[in-house]
Amino acid sequence: MSTLDNIVLTQNDYIRLKRLYADLSGAAQSPSSTLTGLEEVLDVARIVHSDEIPPNVVTMNSRVLIEDVRNRAQESVTVVYPAKTDVANRHISVLSPVGMALLGEAEGAQVELPVPHGTRRIRILNVLYQPEAEGESDLSSSPAEG
């Protein structure tokens, strides 16, 4: 089972996510579990330059093939900033439970997500597309750009 100890973020993603956290926490009346989760990720992540991130690690705007461990159902999702969320096209917010669990994890990792009646486990089968691996390290739009 993966833990927060394994999370790797690019310097660009870290800066943009830190800004997103500051914007959200400044607007929040009280801390939410989403903000707490994002804060934990930012606090424990190992930060690397974009050209040093392994190609099998989920970064912002990565498309990932995941599998539900219980029922073996597979789906492809893209982890995006909240303004780019598009459920119909499987573009999930980094602030969603799935997005938060995938960010910074590598292929083969198994992560747990809180669900209304317990826990859901998913496994990262394949990072199908990672901007940094394709030489597109500046592709990640900032939260302000929407």
C-alpha cells in the first residue's frame, strides 16, 4: 500500500499547487479535508526538477490507467487543476479524492480513497501520458489561468 512517503512532485507543479492551496485556504471559512489533504501532500512530497521526474510518476495533466482492486474495473483519467475538470471526458480535479491519491505516485502503486461506506483501493496500472516525459514541462496551466 502506498503512503505519503512516496510522493514526488515537479518543482512547477509544487509551486502551482502551493499557490492553489494559498488561494483556497484564504477563501475558506474553515479548513476542509481537501485542504488538509493538499497541505499534507505539499508538506511531504519530494520536489524535483521537471527533467528529473521519472516517466512513470503521475504529475499534473498526466493521463493514467487505473484499476479498482476489488472489481478489476479499469478506466483512464487525467489529473487536472479544478478549473479544467471535465467529468464527461474523465478530467478529474487534483482536489478530488482520486486526483489527490494519484498525484505524485508511480505505476504499480496501490492507493486508498475514502468513500461514503469505507475505503476504495485503486492501482496505477500505467501512466499513459505525462507532460514532462514528452518534453512539455510547462504544459500545466496554473490555477489562475483556469
